[in-house]
Amino acid sequence: MSSSLGQHSCTRPFILAILLVLSTLLLFYSYHTNLNVPSFARFFQLNKTLSSTPSNGTLKPEDNPTDNPTDNPTDNLTVLLIWTWPFGVKFDSNCSVFGIKKCLLTDNRSLYHTADGVFVHHRDIHADFIDLRKVPRPWFQKWVWMDMESPQNTRPIPILNNLFNITCNYREDSTVRIPYGYLQKRNVSKPIVPLPNKDKLVCWVVSNWNNQYARVRYYNELKKYISINIYGRAFQKPLSADALEEVISSCKFYLAFENSVYKDYITDKLFRTMMFGSVPIVLGPPRDNYEKQIPADAFIHINDFANPKELAERLHYLDKHPEEYRDYFRWRAQYEAKLSGFGTVHACKSCSHIRKTRSPEVVSDLTKWFWGK
């Protein structure tokens, strides 16, 4: 009997050592950057849910997730749960157009406990999401806060602090930054599209009118010194998308005025103006903020002038000096203006970030970061 007890006492340390090694290996592989899925149980649960989900376009990997068709189709997928579609509008879940593979976007909430991330649009936060805070959260899961409005037009919700891991926003210091537009290198083998003919000097299309807005106050002064063609719901002259392009293209200058002035808040107003062949006159963040996105000689900033009268004088001068006016389009020899789009690019790039970043992330004070409160 003493021999048997001795054998057991020798075996215990060995077993403990083996368990310690296995635990260490398990932790290592769980956090290893090449392994996206943190547990084998997740493989089986996700595979079961995918198999039982009807093929209705809701659950759609952008392409074959594996190079080997015999592999488990759920292996190494990064799953992002779209908690609410932004403004209730479903977007394409195909991430391959951005060169992003093995990311799966879904609105199937039964996948909550297996999803790598949850994508939340701030303007669509309702009670169901607030209640989600009470549900046990998978330790590996990251929550994405997405918003593309300015702080002035976004209602703060203080209870969101310490809930999110990732911000998806136009700001330069956002975790996943998506600007409203960008300049893309032009294919030099293609001819430059000629500038449209101009029959108007200055135009402005505006729908959201508020006498307290800086852009409205500036417009009211500027119109005293120069004729401005006005359109949009604010003037009972709404325009379709095609008509908007036609109007902007026909103007030498367009008032690309933002509805509020905040860091990095430079919207599609700027990039549409450039796309449609007009010179943007901008009211928004400082000039150097714009110059991070477009060339310094591609736009006119109201801050370049002491007052609206001086700006009007400059526009009248450029109207009479076409060669100097054309200098504002030199950027077109190298670039094309593009819009980033809305929805798909935000979700896909957030999913890609989650896939690549295994380290812990947290947005401890969302209110202070975005609203400065």
C-alpha cells in the first residue's frame, strides 16, 4: 500500500505540470493574432447557427471564407453583428470591394454570444440596446460606436461611457476613421474630364435652415455684395440627385458650408463640389484641417478674408480672370474626388480592425471624447 501511495504522490506533480502547460498554451493561442476565434465551442455554436439560418441575404460572407473548400466554413471568420441598420436602411454586406476578406456582417441577433463585435449606430440607439447592457457579454467581444454627425447634431447618452471598445467616425483620432470623402490617384491613361460650362457665379443648396447657424449668418452678409443662386428645401426649391449635380456643375463657386463647426467635420458637401467641377468655398474647421484632406489651392476658405465683402471682391476678380480661376483645378491632373459611402465601408472596416487587433481596447469616456463634456 505504501508503494501505491508513493506512486500517486509522484504522479500528482506531473499531472499538475501538464495541466499548467496546457493552460498556458490555451491562453497563448486564444490571444494569438492569427487566431480570430477564441474558443472551440464558438466554432460549433456558430456553425450550428449558420446551418439553421435561411439564405435570405441577411447572413452573407463576402466571399468563400477559406482557400480550401473542405475546411470548416466558419473557421477563422470574424463576425460583426449589426445591432441596428443605420437609419433603418440595410446596406450591402460585401466587404470584398474594400479588399477585406473573412469578415461576415449579419443582423441575426441569435449570433450575439458568438459574434466578435457588435456594430451600433448612435442615432439608432433605442431601449433594446440599452437593455443589452444587462446581458452577459462574451469576454472576447468588442462593441463599435458609429456616428457621422457633428456633436451639435448628436444627442449625448452618458450611460454609453465604458461600454464601447471602438469608435468609427470621421475624426482623425477615431479608432476606425472614415472621412466623408477622399482624393484618389487618377488613372493617367484616361483623359481628364473637361470642366462643365458655367453660367452662374455662386450657388448654394441648403435644406436645414437655422438663423443661429454660422453659415446662415455668413450667407446673409455675403449676399449683400454678390449674387447667390439659392436652392434646396430651405428655399422651397428641392433638387433631385441629378438636378443637384447639374446645378453645382453650372456654378463657378459653390458654398460648401457645414451646418456646424467642429474638428475634422468636413462632409460630402466639399467632395461633391469637387466631383461636380466647381470651386468649393468652405465654412467649417480651420484651413489646416482641410489641407490634411485636399490640396491648399483646391478651395477657398472664408477665414482667408477679413469679412464677407472681401471674399465677394475676390470672387468677382476671379470671374474676370479665367486663368487664375482655372488654377483651382490643378489638382484634377493627379486626383479624382470620391465619396466614401455610408454604412458598408464603416461596418467592413470596423470588422477588419477587430480581426487585426486582438489587444484589449476601451473607450472609457465617450462623452468627453466626442462632445467635450
